[in-house]
Amino acid sequence: MPPAIHGQGLDYVFNIPGTGSSGYKNTTIAKIMQQQITSFISKGKPVAPGVIDIPLYDNTTDQLLYMDNSGITIKKDDMAKPRCDWWQQGYFAQ
């Protein structure tokens, strides 16, 4: 579960374990993601026992929940400004 591109986390969301190129390899992260999603759907807040709270997004700090093989942390999204600047150009609407 190194940082992934869009869609690579679906195995974790839908509980598809595996050892090859598809399927998750970190069961702890998979269980946490499933608990957070279920909690968000049922209570409106993504929480899991023993895991830090996910802060509301704030564009002045650009902090995101970051999951990788070493654990779960809150990190600054260094790509927030370049990504947002690209979307603001409106290429998708032409």
C-alpha cells in the first residue's frame, strides 16, 4: 500500500485480499479503511478504534490522511496547489 494512484485502494475498500498485483496486502490498513467508511456512512464521521481523527480539510494547511505500509498519519498535501491550479484552468469544460 505505498502511495497509490486513483482506484488502487478499492481492494482495501471491498475487502479483496491478495498477494499478486491485485488485492490488498496489509490487512490492518484494510480493516481500518472499512471501519472508517462504515462509520462515515452510519454516523457522518470516519473513525476507527485506535486511529487518529481525520481532520476536516482546510485549504490553508492542506492536510490529508496518509496511509502507507508504515501506518497512518496526517500529512501536508504538497500537490494541492498545482492540482487545484490545473483544475482552475477549466480544460475539462472545453
